[in-house]
Amino acid sequence: MEKVDITIIGAGVIGLSIAAEIARPDLSVFILGKNPAHGNEISSCNSEVIHGGIYYPEGSLKASLCVNGSELPRPQGGAS
């Protein structure tokens, strides 16, 4: 049986950030995730609230970039 110093359950943004923060050569850190690749659940989703531009003044550059960005095609293999 393999001995592990620290096991992190969840390979999303938080789990990976914790692993990066505590990683050192003398410590074995295992990250367990249920998906075949890391960051495939909530970490990969975008609520698009920001892309609606609602947090920026109407007609501002940030608002128009958010709206324009929301109309761009999504990358293949990402969240739907």
C-alpha cells in the first residue's frame, strides 16, 4: 500500500490551488477527482453574468467588450 502525506479530494480550481500552495519536494500530495481531466465541472463553467455587461456602466468599453465576448463561439470540448 502506498503511503501519502496529503490527499486532496477535488481537482477543480480550489483543490489544485491548495495542492500548488502546499507542494514541496519532501511531501507527497495526491489529488483525486472523479473526471478524466482536472477542472471539468464548476471550475470550467462560466455563468456569463459578467459577459452580460451588467456590472459596468452602459456604453462603456468594458460593457461592450463583455457583450461582444458573449457572442463569440465557444471552444470545442468546453462547458456547454
